[in-house]
Amino acid sequence: MNAELSKKAAEKVGNPNILVNLISRRVRQLNSAGGTGSRPLIETTPSMGVADIALLEIVEDKMSWEPIPAAPEELTAPKKRKRG
């Protein structure tokens, strides 16, 4: 994986956990069906790995995501325990 692309993608996404999830999902898509499941959204070279392709797609805004906000009650409500 290209370290420079990783840094640029991390700056765009902000949260490293979300970045890992985005990259892993996209790598699975690119590898599915023997590599014919999904085409790269960018121009690639033969030396690029699928992780680099996914990172470059994020850097070039070819792939987007939306954070799912936590519900306010999940953040403030105490957790209920079942007695049993």
C-alpha cells in the first residue's frame, strides 16, 4: 500500500477506523468474481494493487460515504440490564 495515498485518504476521511472499513469493502468489491465483479473508478496501472486503487478512489473523490450519526438517546440513556 502506498504510504502517501494512505495519508491523503486519512486526511479526507478523518477517522482511521472508517478508512479501514471503506478500503476493505472496496477491495472486496474489486476482487469479487475473480476481479470482474467491479471495475476501478480511476485509471490504473498494472503495478497498482487493489488497496492502492481503493485509496486513490477516495483521494480523487470517486467514492463517497456518509457517517451515520448515533441516536441521541443511545448516547445519553443508561443501559438497561435484564435480571434473570
